[in-house]
Amino acid sequence: MEFTPFKINIPDSAIADLKERLAMTRFPAEVTPDWNRGQPVSLLRELTDQWLNHFDWRAAEAKLNAYPQFLTEIDGQRIHFVHVKSQRADAFPLILTHGWPSTFTEYLALVEPLTNPAPGQPAFDVVIPSLPGFGFSSPLAGPGWDSARTAKAWDALMKGLGYARYGYVGNDVGSMVGKEMGVLAPEGLAGIHIQQIFAFPSDDSAWSQMDEFEAAGMANADAWEAANGYQRIQQTRPGTLAYGLVDSPVAQLTWNAELPFGADGSGAQTIDRVHFLTDVSIYWFTGTGGSAANIYLEDLRSGAGDDSRRNDVPTGVAVFPNDFRSVKAFSSVNNRIVHWTQMPKGGHFAGVSDPDLLSADVARFFASL
């Protein structure tokens, strides 16, 4: 496997084109400012103004390029990844997988605490790939890139980097890939740490097994399920969706805001806006809004990521209160749960909003193995 050093270098012409398109945006008329009908025009005017007049892509680009990045090819697909090695000789390797609408930036705040921990704490080498069809892991080479195929590619990547034994960390789509890592159970996979297990009981009486924390989390999931139109569209018509996302930056901006701004139906902001605009810029400059949606369709068709199959790899779960909370009793049916943490705060994008909590839990879990 060959690895080519990579630096992000968006042409000035692409930045100028983005600004011109943003300045020409035509906003829709609004029936009423109700998030449950769609993203409010007032919010998108604010975000558009910030992206056009106050966001500095070159500054963001420089921060991203401070991390060593590489390109390789696996199973015919171009793969982009960050690879940071600890100075500690006893460092344990981890591969961390983001979700949608994130990019590899979701886990950059974990790099320092994991690779350079306090004395006496475990240290890690960190590999953070971009999912196939996302960002710089593009163009998408063809159909079939579901969570199961991605899991196989990640095992190949880690072994190609020389890691015979390693751990896995994931969120959102990354949790789906994590489930497939457990089903695949490749030699050398020591453990899996994820933020969600999408497990639900068939027997109504099982709901009584939830504690108060878990019941509130299922209410979060119900609110999300009632309004997650983006998931249904990405599962069925990503190709049609792509036309708007690659031609209109505000369409991309609005689409990517669906989960970070109002996943619970409130319209509340859950991540830093500069971070959010950095991610949206990556989607825009790489033209990957449509291809990133494809994994939703592929998983729906193949069944990858669902919890019906057995995962016997030691698994840790960090459950954040402002997220679609997993239920331990349900999750333990088909998964070997050995570590379970109910966090005091944080939400779906904990790697961005609460990296200290998440990195500490990741370290505790893998130290126990």
C-alpha cells in the first residue's frame, strides 16, 4: 500500500466563485419560522453572512494542514486520512471514524489528548480517515460503499500502516461502521468504542428496562425521527439531491445544518459555527454533498450497520445526554458490551463540543483492554 503526503490547497478561483455565489443567494419566502418545517430563513441568512463576510477559509485551511495528512487507494477508492503518531513507544493505535454531516475534522480535537497525554495515562497513535465519498476521499469510485465495505477498508488501512493490533472509535455513520467492524471481527481488532448502538426491542415489555436517562434519550430519538427528512432522502434519492448541493453553496449549508442545528426539533445550535463552516466548506470545495449521502442508501439496501447480527468484539459505549441515547439492555443483546458511560453533558458531536470527556472515556476503555 502506497501513502502519499497530502496538503489541502483550495485554488483562489474556487474561493472567489464561492463568495460570488453566496452574494447572489436567493432566499425562499418563509411560511413561519418553525424548525419543524425546515431550517428558518433567519438562521440561514446569519450563516450565509458569516460564511461570506467573516469566515476565513485560508485560516481554517492552515489549521487543518498542521496535521499530517495522506492519500492512499483501497479497493479502488481514494482514501484521505490524518495520521499522528505519539512520541510514546507504548502508544496503542486507534482509527477514528466521523459521521454525517461531519468530516475528518470531527476528531481533530482528540489528537492532542490521545497522542500526548498526561504522565501515567495511556497514549495512542491516531488515524482519522475521511469516509469514502466524503471530502478528500473522493470522487466516489462506484456503488457498493456501505458500512461493511468501509470496515474492511479500514482494517486494510491499519494493517497497511503496520498496525497488527488496533482499536476503533466512531460516531454517527462511524458507529454504523463500528458495528460492521465487530461483525467482521478482523484479526488484531482489540476493541470498539462508539457513541450509539441502534438497537431496539421487538417486545414492548422491554421498554420498562430503561432508566430515566435512557428514557429521556429515547424521547430525543423520537423527536429526531419525526423530523429527519434528510435521512429518508439520502437513503432513497442521493443522486437527485446532489444537483442542488454541488451547485448552490447555501443549499449545501442548509442541508448540513439539519443535524447540528435542531436535531431535537428545537433548532438549537450544537456545535461551534466556525467548525461547522469549515466542514461545509470542505463539502463545497470537494463537491461531495451528493456522494457523501450515498452511504445512507448503500446501508439501507445491504442492511449494513443494523444491530441484528452478533458483535463479539469488546465494545465500549459513551452515551451523551443530548443525543439519540442508546439503551444498555437493548444494546447488550447482540453486542459484547464491556464498558458503558452515561455522560454528564454533551451531544451528538461530542468530539467537537466535549473532546475532553470523549477522549478520557476512549482512553479508559482501551486501557482496560
